[in-house]
Amino acid sequence: MPPGSQPTTPGYGQPVPGYYGPPTNTMAIVSLVLAFVMPLAGAIVGHVALGQIKRTGEGGHGLALAGVIIGWVYTGIIVLILIGYAIFFIWFYNQMSHIPPGTFG
């Protein structure tokens, strides 16, 4: 370093070496994983993680939010599929009950 010069420091807005931000909330990661495996649990854990993130200032808000959204969307799809199955089997049972006994042998 030449005499009289100042040591260089990172400029405004540049990250400090070795600093990566606040730690990521573990429940946020768990909620995103659970959203694909057990959607309802993923949505619930995501809501809990969002509350913890708001209270502690940890990172992972986007992960928790994605876990909540994906969890609730998948849960809604599963509920619609189950309702569709129920309607089909009720319809099928009604169709079968109108067939006279002995028709198929």
C-alpha cells in the first residue's frame, strides 16, 4: 500500500465478506418440504414459521410463504378429488340399484 493511502473498504450496498444475512428459519424449510409430501401439515407449519419469522427477524419468509401457498393449493386439489370420487360412487351405486336382480346371470 503506498504511503498516505487509505485502506479500501467495501462501498455502500456491497456485502461485508463473511456475512450472509440472518439465519434461515428451519420451520420455513420444513414447511416447503412438507407442502409436497403432506400438504395440510406443510401449510400449518408454514403459518407457524411466518409467525416466528415476524417475531425473530430470521430469514426464510419466502420459503414459509411458498409452503403455505403450495400446501393449501394441494390440500384444495385433494379435497376436490375426494369430492369427485364420492359423487362418482354415489352415482354408480344409484345406477346399479336400478338394475333388476338376475340381469347379469
